[in-house]
Amino acid sequence: MTERRIVATDGAPKAIGPYSQAVIAGGFVHCSGQIPLDPQTMQIVGGDIAAQTERVLRNLAAVLGAAGSEMARVVRCTVYLTDMAHFPAMNEVYAKHFPAQGAPARSTVAVAGLPHGALVEIDCIALV
């Protein structure tokens, strides 16, 4: 059985349920989905989908950093949107963190709702 290590950081929101911010196993870090919670206040950031996407990606970057990885080592993301009309604005912010050349594989799906009324959630898998 492969060893696994739990990742936790104050740089990202604490888990709001029975899960870890991330787990390292088999040379990869598997990051739980992040919603746009401010890690200090544990409140959803205000604003539009662009502001929420930026907060989500900053949260993921903090978790990856705590795991000894970084955004450039992400191999796969899943984006969850409550409204596909938000896709262009989310994608614009996403592209600043993951330039087209060398961007990770990705799926984007529409969902009926997300925790705390968030507009976006993103999870990822990265190399350690």
C-alpha cells in the first residue's frame, strides 16, 4: 500500500467537513475542492465570478505550496460552476494562473449548487 500524507495549511480555508485540504500519495497531491472562502474570515468573498475564481485559485495555490508543489505542477483540474454563463469570466481568470501552453487537463461542469452559495469550486491533482 502506498503511504499517504495529509496536508493542512492556514493559508487556505479550513475544511468545513470530514475531509482534508489535500492528500499526498504516489507522487501526487490530490487537492480537495476549494470554494471562494477567505481563509482568515471563513466567509465567501463578495463580488462576481472573476473575484470568486481568483480567491479559489489562491486557496489552491496555498494548499499546493503546503504540499511542496505549485500551480505549474498541476496535471488535472475540475471546475464546478453554478451557471455556465460564468464560463468566459472564470476562464479569463483561470488562464492567468494556467497559461494555455502547458495548462493542465480540465473538465468544467455545471452544478445545481455549491456550499455557502459559492459560484465556483475547483479541485486539482498535481505532481509533488
